[in-house]
Amino acid sequence: MKQVHRCTRILILSLLTVSVFVPIFLLSNTLRHFNSESEEYIADLSTIKYRTDALKLTAIEKEEGESIEEPPLIVYKDGDISSVVTNTADRSNMSDQSGNAKGSTDLSERNGLRHCYVFLSFVFICLISSVSQEQSKQPTVPQSPDVRSQTRRVLDEKVKEMKDQLIRAKAYLKFAPPTSNSQLVRELKLRLRELDRALGDSRKDSDLSRGALQRMRAMEATLSKASRVYTDCPAMATKLRAMTHNTEERARTLKNQVAFLLQLAGRTTPKGLHCLSMQLTAEYFALQPKEQEYPNQQKMLDPDLYHFAVFSDNVLACAVVVNSTISTSREPEKIVFHVVTDSLNLPAISMWFLLNPPGKSAMQIQSIDSFEWLSTRYNVTLEKQNSHDLRFTSALNHLRFYLPDMFPNLNKILLLDHDVVVQRDLTQLWSVNMKGKVNGAVETCQEGEPSFRRMDMFVNFSDPSIVNRFDRNSCTWAFGLNVFDLQEWRRRNLTGVYHKYLQLGYVRPLCLAGSLPLGWVTFYNYTVGLDRTWHVLGLGYESGVRRGDIEQAAVIHFDGLMKPWLDIGLEIYKEYWRKHVNYETHYLQQCNIHP
């Protein structure tokens, strides 16, 4: 009997021994297999980590004590799990299906589970990263090219990982009370300062020092401690979501401020130009009346010459247009310039061209106030334009629609904006076949081009008077270089058409502020397209204009806010404008205007 009991005890102990050591043996084999392939998987995990949209958090520079504005409660809707990594998304979908089958899982619980999976995926990725870092200390073995390329991709993500650590550390600090001074809080703050200094302005891994990587490992260890203290996954996800929402709001505010400051800078007269106008105005009024007259005034009414119109209140801009046009003309003696400005800038512009005459070309400087018939005949009230931008509300910008009345003796005229530079002879445009149209201009209806415009972007097609009369897909064109057949214009009374739409715009919004959309509706079906090499746009707002297009263009246009005479102008294009300005002139030197 005793022998039976002894055998039974031996058998039980043997089974217990097998049940303990066999799982250990199997687990050790699994771990060895995992360690041999972890380097291959870690790159994919790191890629998955940074491919997610909702987990791309930018660094928050708020102080620890500031409050964070919470976003709307329902952020993730059913079926929208783009913020979760692939494996996590599968698990959350499975949990949603099982919850729907039971019918007892509510929306907030499902969202909480998703957030928990997000946070756990973060922890899992970080643990895998730490395993790879430990393995990097061991002696390396030869690797295949694929494994080496994957490891290189992982190393290229160090800067992103460090920024991620900063965000996570700040999120953990938000859980601590404001007056907390625990060991973990002090350690997190210390690691934050160290890692922030180590990261600095680095944008790629090659910029990082060896000390930066040590700081990153120290931060990871501290974050691991914090993850064991703060285990509330939904609360962590909510806090991270709030930080993301707050950062997006700040970025949106800064973007609006930048746009406002650009608008303000574009409308402000630089100090040097203001000085130049004052100096020239004082000199002009010191002249005798006969000294204020221009030569060759008999050419003003000759319809057989090449007449150019420029409307501007900028001295240097007018000078560049005139100088570049004359320098590229084959017959400068046949060119006549009609410059129209306001009464304030009339003396300065007049004095400039008296000091710098346009050679054999004829010049006429007029003030808009000299056209007394303008306000009485058409009752123009441009102040009603719904815009504070002087580029839109200025009468000079709308004066182009009264060209037949301003120059009744001319048959054809070429209109140039004051922010253009002429690079080729333009007199050939007088021989262009207008095909019975009024306006000759370069079209801007090619998508993908910097100058692309679409009619429904500026014209209100929800208005019945617009949608029944115009095609929203019709080709648009640009102001800046325009050939006008004034005889055909008078015959069709297009000035009256323009004025009708201008008055209708006072009653209801038909167009955005500005003369461009009004020009589209006024010259609708009366515009002939010119070859694109005549006019290239975008040098005042788009830095992607091809250099080849600029070189072969007859006229380049600095349309937009970044004019070449402003500090905010694009430096890569200013050379085309500066070469037509004589910076050695006494007045430019005196007003400190330099290239």
C-alpha cells in the first residue's frame, strides 16, 4: 500500500515538473525567434506609427500651468477609425461588431475603447523601440541589404520620435495637479528641458548629437514610469485630443495673422517711396509753368502711333513700365504714353519724367480729376465697393472701363498695369486680328498653372441674373496687358454694360471686390485670346513660375501682394524689375532707396 502511494506521489511531481518547464522552454524559443526578426518588424511598426493622421501631434509650447480648450465631445464617428494603426483598427472593429451584436455598448464606451487601443499601440511601439535600442548595444552580425535599409529608415525617424516624446511628456504633466512637486513630475520636467535643448532646431537625424540620443533614452525610461502611474487610457486619449485641438486653433490664428499682415504690408507705401514723392513734389512746384510742359504734345491725338495707357500712383512703378517699354521697342519715336494718376501724386510723377524724359517717345501725365465728366456722366461711386483694399476701391483701378471716353480720338490702345516689366517689342500687338472683338488678352483658364482663374471663383452664380447669362466654364483672362479696339467698344457701348453691373453690385453681391470679375462680365464674348508668351503672371504671389516661361515672355506681371518695390517681394524675381531702375539717381540715393 505504501508503495502505491509513493508511486502516485512521484507521478504527480513528474507531471508538475513537465507542466512548469515545457512552457518555459517553448517561450524561450519564441523569444529567440522574435529577437532575430525584431529588426525587420520595427521599421514597419515605426512607419505605421507615423502614417496615422490623428496621432501626428505637433509640439505644444504652452506652459504647464495653462488650461487647454477641449474639442467637441464626439470626435470619432462610427466607421471613422483613421486615427488608429492597422492592427488596432481591426481589433476596434471586432469590438464594435461584438458590441452591436449584444446591443448594449454605447457610443462613449466604444470611443473609450478606441482611445485605449490608441494609447496601448503607442506603448507597444515604444517598447519595441526600446528592445531594438538594447539590441543595438550587442555585437552586430552581417545583415541583408533589405534589413539594413529598413534599419536606416528607422534611424531617420529619431527626430520625430523625440518630438513625440515631448508631446507625451507634456500630456502626462497635464494629469498632475498644478501644485504637485512629486518625484515623477520633477523628473518629467527635467527630461523635457534636457530633450528640448538636445533637439534644438534639428530636422534630420544627422543633425543630432550622441548626447541627444542619450537624452531620448532617458526620456523613454521616464515615460515608461509615467505610463505605469497614469493608466487611464480614455483620459489620456482625451487629453492628447485636446492638445491637438488647441494646437490647430493656435495655428489657424497665426495663419490669419500672417495673411492680415501681408495684406497690410502690400497696401502700405514704403518710407523710401514716400520720401521720393515728397522730394519730387517740392521740386515740381519750384518750376515755372513753361518748365512743367512736355515736348511732342502734338502726338497725343495721332491715331497712327502706338498709344500706351498706364494708371498708377507709384513713381518708380511708372518709371519701370516706361523704361522697359522704350528699351525693347524697335520704333520708340512712334510710342506715346498716357499716364493717369491722382491729384496727390501728379506733381511727383510729372517731375520724375521731366528729369528723366522718355527719349524720342511722347509723354502725357494727367490727373483723374481732370476728367470732370466721369462723375457727372456715369455717377460713379466706387466707394461703395465692399472692400477695404485700395487696390479694389481705387478709382484708378476702375478707370480702364472708360478708355473710349478718355481718348475719343484714338482707335486702339494698349493698357499696361504699373506692376509689369516689358521684355519684348509690343508694337506687333497692333497688327493682331481682333476678329471683331473688343479686348485682346492672355487667357487664365488652364488648371495647374500659377495664373489659373475660374469664373465661379469670383462671380456669384447663385444670382439668377448671372447664372442665366454666363457660362461658369467659360475661359477667363487677365488684366495687365490688354489690347482694346476702342471703335468696337464704342459701337457696343460696353462702358454702359460695365456700369450696369457695377450698380447692380451695390444692390446685391454679384462679384467679389475688384475690377477683374467686372471685366469678365463686361467683355464676356468680346475677348480674343492672345498667345501665352505675351503675358506671364504670378511673380507677385507665386514662387513656382518657371524660369523658361519668364525668359520668353513679352511682359512679366508682378500681380499679387508681393510687389518688387516692397520688402515682402519675392527676391528671386526682383532682378527683372531692378535692372530698369537707375539707383544712382540723386533722389533715390537721398531717400535711401537701394537694390
